[in-house]
Amino acid sequence: MGSVPNIPMTEVGRRATTTLYENGRVWQWTPRAPGGKPSDPRDFAGYASWFTTSGSTISVVGHGEVPQEVRANASTVVDLQGQVVLPGLHDSHIHLYHMGEVAHYVDLRGTSSFADLAARVVAHASKFPLADWLVGFGWEQDKLSVPARYPTRADLDAIPVNRPIYLWRACFHIAVVNSKALDVAGLDTSPHPTWAQCGGGGVVDLDCEGIPTGILRESAVNLVQRCILETSDGAFCGLIVANSITNTVTVDWFVAVRTQYLQLGLQTCLEFGLTGVQTNDAHCLPLYHALQASNQLPLRVYMTPDHNEIDPHHHGCLDVGGPFQHDLITVDRVKLFADGSLGAETAALRQPYRDSTNQGILVHTNDDMVAKIRIAHDAGYRVEIHAIGDRAAAQVLAAMAQVPGIDRPLLTHCQILGPDLLETMAALGVVANIQPSFVVTDATFASKRLPPSLLPYSYCWQKMIDAGIVCAGGSDAPIETSNPFQGMYDAMHRTAPLDDPLECLSFPHALQLYTLNSALIRDMDAQTVALHRARF
């Protein structure tokens, strides 16, 4: 919550409804000037013992005995009984819609064999006999077999269900489909089919004879995903899952289902103690507006639309009306992808992957990246750009340097870097939007994927902080849990083989990822808000 300046008691007395919280240990930060970089553990200023709130705003924080005038003006008194009160926690990178959506998928997280994967698909098909498609999420090739073989169309064709199957990898960057799914999408399986030349950063895996294996990487997933469900007006694209009823889908039904997905994601975050989320949810802004209008938003939502939603050159452009802040909803930046994921071997590297010639996938050309950043900047938006590999990070930073005046651009994930990239990030004022839990999840395969020379600058949170880069923490849920305490724990306690103790953060640093630094990347004044009249 942070400390607040002394407020005249007459101001406190004017509050219509004041709640006093006493006998607590209230975490406080040392106030800094607006725009300062809160990256020093010494920013912890000890504990206060009481505070008051009016509505959703902290009125005053104090030490020792509660002044009689404060107590007299409190309509409610809460005895904290010595409990610690932390600042309001925010997730800087999350996907609320997908959190709700995957709850209706075939759950493939933790599958340990191809037989296990098949059994889960069969069980889901039996449970939901009306589902037109069987859509799943969560498989990882490293856990399915010792040689880390990718599942194939043949594996899925052997599953005894007469329905199209579409299974996302745990990263949402590649999917595997069966032959029926390709057939429904109108995609033939002859050698070297023309549709396999999809471009736009997408790759269709072919076997040694040029026949599609069923693995679709990056934008190639759209070849099949677009056929799973589309509303009559074409404005939204989503997935028919457990409740699908052939040919009876209406726009109203679809909006209701999507709203339920958002509500499930919001409720999960609320239960984990989050008070704000910075979420990437394409085509969901009208749904958030509707939730707010009906008083169903339980926390603050900082919405990041896809770049296509504000790009007038894109056929899917929506009129989101420019950056805005209205009550609990804020929109001030847009999302771009520069590469894929490390687990899918599509993150763009400057060196080839270990024992391979593959260097991953760049989604855009250098010129296109510059143009897209400029479009966003000229429209008044900040940019958040997904870049996992060092080649992607280098491309993005070079593009940012060509667009003067961009405000606090975000490099999201930035898992694999180098000393030159850290220096450039600091010079450009780029904020690192990191996911501490990735260091634990990716430990099972990162050392197998990456050349040894890249490991010292992989997941290098402390090196970033030492370089003067502001780091904010997020979960990327549903990829990882949205529990911020798990994120803080993983930032403090790394797991072999990426357990360099020099990269472990202190608790104050870990807490800053989800509080002060998260506020800094929302808007410049938010740090002042967090330090003084903090919200929770």
C-alpha cells in the first residue's frame, strides 16, 4: 500500500465512511520522486501499525497509538492482530480470457506420455459428447517422451474419437491437429501442399516426404483455428468447447460465453489476492465495458489490445477510441509479437539452438516492426512487445530507437539477452516485463535448447536490475499460475539448472516487481499513487 504524507485530521473527518485498521504491520516504501526507479531494497521503510481507508483509497497511515480524533471518525474498526499488510499486488502480464477459456479445454498439463495424452482426450470426448471439436491445452514434448518427440497427426488419428482434434502446447505458440481437423479446414495432406507456405511468421512442419505432420507453429495455427468457431459478423473468433451445439451458435450466446471466461479469470485473480491486472485479451474491450457498467469488475483492469485492433491498415481494425481511462478500466498500450517461445523452439536466437541449425522465428521484418511501433506511437499508444530470444530483443530495440519519443516501452518476457541488449534497454528506458516462474518451468529444457554461452544472460533478473532496468512481474497465466506469491517465491528461489544464486532476488526486490514497478509501467503518476494515496 505504501506510506502516505500526513493528512490534516480535518480532511479525515470529512470522510463519509472511514475504516480504521489497527494493530498491524503495514509495509511501507520510502517515497521517491515521480519517475524514480524503485530498485533498491533499502526502499523498505519499515512497518506502520495502523491506517485508515475511505472507499478504495488509503486516507492516512500512522505509527504507534491511533490518535483519538482518527478513532472517533472511524465508522468501522478492524483489528489486524499483528498481521502483515502488503501493498496491493498487480500482475503485469496476464491473459484473463484464456484463463477462463482453458478451464473448458482438455487439460493436458502434466501429461507424461502419449498414452496419457490420448486417454485424456478420450475422457473429455466422453464427458462432452456434443462438443464439435476437441480442444486441449498444456502438452510439452519434453514430458511426453525422453527424446522430446513432438506429437503428430498420426498420434491423434489413432485416438478413437471421430471428431477434429486441436491441441495447444503449453506455450500457446504451436498446436498439433489430427487429419479430421485439417480436412474440416479444407487443408489437404498431399506432399508439399501449397497451404503450407503460410508466411507471416508461421511454419507448418513437414516430414521427410513433405507431408504435414500436424504441427502448426506461430501464425500457422490460424489455418485451422479460424475454422473452429466464428460468429456471423466475423468480428470475434473463439473456440467451441464443452457446450457446443452444432449450428445453433448465436452472437448473444457467444458473447455470454466469452463474458463467463473473463469472469472466471477475474475471480481466480481475486482469490489469489491480486488487486489489478495488466491483461492481453484480443477483442474483449466491449466485454470489459459491459462488466464495469453492471458493477461486475472486482479489480482494476489495464487492458492491452492487439496491435491489429488499432492498425487502420488491418482488416480486423476496431475503433477502440484511442487511449483512455474510465473508472476501473485503462487502455494505453498495444501488444505486438516479435518471436515465439523457447519451449516450441520458435523464440528467435542470434545463435542456433543447441545441436540444430534452427534460430527460431521472427514474426515481422525489421521494417515492419518499425512501422508498427510508429503506428501505435502516432495514435497515442505505448507498446508492449513479446520478445523471448535475443535476436527478437535486438530487432525490437533497434526498432524502438528509430521511433523517437516512445514512452516506457515494454519488452515482455525478455528471457534470453546479452550485455549489449541490457545496455540498450537501459539507455532507451525500456521496462522489462518478466515472468519469474518461467525460470522454474523452463529449467527442464532451457539448458537442452540453448547454447551454453547464452545461459549466463538467460532469465537474468538481477543483472537487469543492476543495469538500471525497471523490472515488473507478471505470470502470463494461464501459462503459469496467477498467484503473485508463487511469482515472488520463484524470483527469490530459482531452480537448477538455472539456479545462479547471484540472480536470486531479495524479498523487497521481488515485492517491487508486483507493486511499485508494476505501477510504473501502468502510468507515470501511478508510482506517486502507490507511494501516497495508494489504492488496493
